[in-house]
Amino acid sequence: MSEKIDRAMKLFQEKKYKEAIDAFSSVLETEPDNADVYNNMGVAYSCEGDFDHAEKCYVRAIELDPELAQAYINLSDLYYKSGDLSSAVGTLQRGSYELQDNLTIAHLLARVYIEDQRWDDAIEELERVLDGEPENYDAYYDLGHVYFELGDYESAIDNFENVIAYEQNQNNELLYYALAQAYEANNQIDKAISNYLKAIAVNDKFTLAYKKVGILFLAREDFADAVEYFENYLEFDIPDEEKDSVQKLIDRVKSKI
């Protein structure tokens, strides 16, 4: 029977999804309780865009094996992509209940909570993840965003700084940008500028960071630096209306220099 499963998986890997579905179905004729086959067939149906059959396969896989983590993940992803956040949450909650030590499911549940703006629930799940995986820097990053949305900028900064302390994240312009926004919101302008500049150093095409730096230099009355970054910003492909607005601002600032 393993030969039939191997053939089905080979067809799937070759992206011959319809043939793979037929091959998985053939396996189920003699192994009707094989949860892994149902799960794999669900993925094949999903790749074909047949979400109804995919859902049925994932549900059946979970019925047969309530501890099959990937089936919960696949089913929740199906719901999430269709915009059904309630069903995605429900699926992951059940998976988290059945597999209480599975921190991947807990983290995915936290991210769906974030999407649904259920901040307190997201914090609870992310803290559970970090209790079990204290070096999960993706969880710190997500937690930073949650605290930012809640207006707790000090906690957001602490979490983003924790991520940056991890060497592999020191070339991530989006992380520096998020940290800069948190410092800016916390009225720590010098540190905000520093991190926007780090974002630019990592990616000199990071358009928004140039405008942000220009605005903060302007607020600090460093007019020459403000003009420099506004002019750099104008070199990018931005809407004409935005260009006109920024150019008028540059002209006003130059009159003060």
C-alpha cells in the first residue's frame, strides 16, 4: 500500500493534482481510516481551487485523528483565506485544545486573533508561545505590533528591540521601521530618527522611511537635513499630487534656512 501512497505523493509533488486526488482516493478504498491521506488529498483539492472538497477532507482527517496538527493548520488556513475568521479561530482553538503542547498552532491562533483585533486573546497566546519558546523572535515581533495597536508603546519598543537583538534580524528594514514608529509614537524622536535611518541603510529604496525622517527632522527644526530627505523622497515613483505637496513643503523649509 505504501507504493500507492508514494505514487500519489509523487503526482502531488509534480503538481498533477487531479491525478494525485485519484491516487489518494484509490488508497482510501482499502484504507478508509487513513487521516494522513485525507489531509494530503485536501491539500491537492485546495491547490485545484476546490475548497469545498478540501474542507471535507480536512474535517474528515481531524475526525479520524484529532491529534493530526497539520489538518487543523490546513483547515484554518482555508477558512482564513476565504475571510471566515470565526471558523479559522474555532479550528485552531480546537487544535490547541487537542494538542496543548503544539506552539505552532498557538502562534497561528494568535495571528488570527490579531487579524480579528482580539488583542488580549492574542497576547495570551503569544505569551504562551514565548513561555515554551523563549527565542521565538517572530512571536516577539507579533507581540510588539499588538502592544503598538493598544497604545502601549514602551512594551512595543521592548519587544521590537528584543527581536533586533537577535543577529539574524539586523538586516530587516521593516523591523527597524516598526521600531522607529513605536519610538515616534512614544515621543522619543532621536531614537525614531535613528531607526528610520537604519531602515534606509538596509534598504535605500524604502520610500516611506525617507518621508518619515524628513518630517522628524523638520519637527526638530533641522531644516537642512529635512530638505535632504524630502528631496530624496521625491526621487521615488510617488503620485504627482504627493510630489507637488512635498515640493511646496521643501520650498517653505528652504525659506527658513
